[in-house]
Amino acid sequence: MSSHRNLRVAEAIREVVANAILFEVHDPRVKNVTVLAAEVSPDIRQAKVFVTVTGDNRDERRVMQGLQSARGFLQAKVAARLQTRVTPELKFEIDNSAKRTSELLKLIESTVSADTGVDTESTEDDPDPVALQNENDPNPGQD
């Protein structure tokens, strides 16, 4: 099997699972969840579905329990769409990359702010330093 086929299967799984969660899964535990991606094994017998959850760790645990409970239903939806000899066994995993990125950006901003003494959040009202330099230059345009 080619990797191109695996990519197509993974994208189809992502699409089916995302739509089913949004429109067909009525479990109250499964809310504020986004399906980011799916990966399939080379033999297409297993598929990892990566999700992100808006909320804290308790919300993540609740959503994962709901997804595990709805796994058979979601696999049936995937089987109907793929129409392959083997239906991949779905495994759900939390993708924390968005949270880690946000935390790193906050850390970088606070470090830059502490090092320079400048608040990186409030640059809208600050004057343009280049414009100020040009106003104070007695010979503008001449170096």
C-alpha cells in the first residue's frame, strides 16, 4: 500500500469522525472537542485520531471517556465511508501542541518584556520609534 493511500484514508477518517462528533454524537461528555488529524498504520488496521479539547484536564478526561464510549459508533461511520476490507480500530489521543504553543508564546513575551522593560501587549498607543527619530533628526534623509 502506498503512503498516498494512507494519507487519503487518514483524511477520510478525520473528516468522518469530525462530522459525526459535531452532528451525530449526542453524548454530553463530548463537547468542545476538535478533531485535528488522523494517522493510520501501514496496514490500515489501526488509526490514531488526534483531538484537542477546550477546557481543563477534567474536561479532557470527560471528553476522552465520551469518545471511548462512542468509539464503536464512530468506527461504524468510518466503515461505511471507507468501504475497505478492514476497518481501522480507532484510538483517540489528546494533541496538546496548541496549548504548548500558547504557553511558549506567553513565556517568550514575558521574558522579552522583563528583559527590555517594555510591555509587548500595549504597543498600539506607543509612538513609532522610527518616526520619532526622523522628527528629532536635523538633517532628515541625509546620512
